[in-house]
Amino acid sequence: MAAVRPYGHLPDGRAVHEYTLDNGRGLVLRAINYGGIVTALHCPDRDGRSANVVLGFNELDDYIERNPNFGTLVGRYGNRIKGGRFTLDGEPYQLTLNDGAHALHGGTSGFGKRWWAIEPLPAQADGSVALELTLTSEDGDNGYPGRLDVAVRYTLTPANEWRIDYRATTSRATVVNLTHHGYYNLAGEGSALDQLLTLDASLFLSVDAALIPVDIIEVDDTPFDFRRPTRIADRIRSGAPQMLLARGIDHCFVLDRNGAGGLVHAARLADPASGRVMDIATTEPGIQFYSGNFLDGRLRGSNGQAYRQGDGVCLETQHFPDSPNRPEFPSTVLRPGETFQSTTVHRFSTD
């Protein structure tokens, strides 16, 4: 069973608790039932020394008042929908706008700002430990059609994997794009920009000034080619027009699935100094790489550090932004009688 401790109260009086999962092999995850937020994720370096490798806060009020999606579950629709509008089965829908003229991460009250029910699950036969998080999003929530029942499971395995399994069903045809918005720094402190990133992606989505997708572009001969281990800082300072638009990288990469179904390797983040390595596999078609561009030193984290640009990077497995308006993209439509299912696995090791 997971350990649990009080974490505070929401403004409406509901209690928030922090749950701790420990796989007994150095991997420890802490999560709260506000936003499904992962408040800490500890893993060992090459010398066995543990550090928290995700950005976060110490206080619930910080998560409520000023959180830039540190550690949140994102829904109903991760990433951006142009104009906050789409048409489904001939019916137009207008979403709440929270990113200028566009909808981002589910709207003004997306899943990262909701109270989730959490149930610790019995240890599995292989020693895995897990939490089950559930949420109901009512018909019309932030403009989205259909009552959506969502379940997300966080599992730590004996192989030092953190697995996220998503499931959802709907009462009406709707669009769904669920993801997790962790900011990773495998050093545990300082900048993440000296870390080495590999993305199994030969294509990425170029964006306009509002970060809405424009075209699918080959990464060949561009600073967006991470098919080999690449120091992040060497790319985001390139001055490429696309990076100037995003103040760094905030782009969706199209994974090289090569027709494969199920889990495929998507990314590797490695910290040469500590030896920590995180490999990501997913069932999703894309991964959004965000280099922490809007961290500006005004937020103070759980270790007392003022978070600056690049102190954490996001690797969000997902369908593509604005898919409801782009029929050429993989569909995000979910209909009654169907079950949305998605899995992402983060495996931690050392070199």
C-alpha cells in the first residue's frame, strides 16, 4: 500500500493528500489528488545517490495559484486547439479560451486543476506498486461534449519503470488527448540544458506565432534533429526562426513508429554528470518537447531554487495539437461504446 500524508485543503475545503509509491529499488514517486500532480520523483545516480528529478513546489497553494503545469495530468485535450473551436459530426463546438485566442490543455479549468479520487492498489505479484486516479468530466466541461469518465494509473515496477496507463469513456462523441506534464531535470538541480536528448522522430510540426501547427517538416538539416544524443543547449540557442517563435523549443515531434503498434521507444534523456538516464516508450504517435522556455526566475521550487529557462524540460507523449481541425492528423475522436487507452513508460537507469 502507498504511504499517505495530509497536504492541505482546496479553497472549497476539500482535503488534499500526498501519496508515496516506493518500488524498494530506489524509485520513489509522490503524487497528490489535486491535478494528479507528481510532486516528486526520486531516482538514484550512478553512485546510488538519490535526487528528485522533476520540478515542483513544497506548498499546495503554489500549485493552486501559480503552477505552470508542473507534474499535472492534462486533459481533456493536451496542447492547443486553434481558436478553441472544432466541428464534430457537423456540430460546431466553442471551448473556453485560455491561451490568447486559443484553447490550451483543456481550458481554464483543465484536469491539472481538478480534485481527483486516488486509490492505492494492492502490490502486484511482481512487486509493482500503483495508484489509481479517477475523474468525471461532465458534458459541456470547458465546452467539450460528452460526459467523460477518466482513469489513470501510476505504477512503479521492479525494473525502475514509472508506467502511466490512461483510460476514458464518453457518453457523446468528443475529442480526447490525455498526457502528463512533468518537467524533468535528471541532475536534480541547476539547468537541464546540458543533458543529452534523443528523439526517435524524423518529422516535427512547425508552428505559427501562436504555436499552432502549420506543416509537417523533416528534421534533416534543421536544429530539430535529435535522432542522435544531442546536448539541448546546442540547439535551442541556434537562432532558427521556429525557435525564436517559441523562445526555444515547444514543438510536437512525429514518432518513427514505422507501422508498429503498441509501445515504441520515443525518447532518451541522459545526464552525463550524474549518469541518470530516462527512456520513454509510448503508444502515442507524437511527443511534445518543451524546453522550459517561459521559466523566468520568478518561481521558487521545492529545493529553494529559483526556476529559470531550461531548468526543466517536458517530454509529453500525446496526439498532435489541433488534431480536431486537421483531418490529416491521427484522430482524437472518442465515441460512445469505445474506450480511449494510452500507455507511456519512463524507465530510469544509469550509465
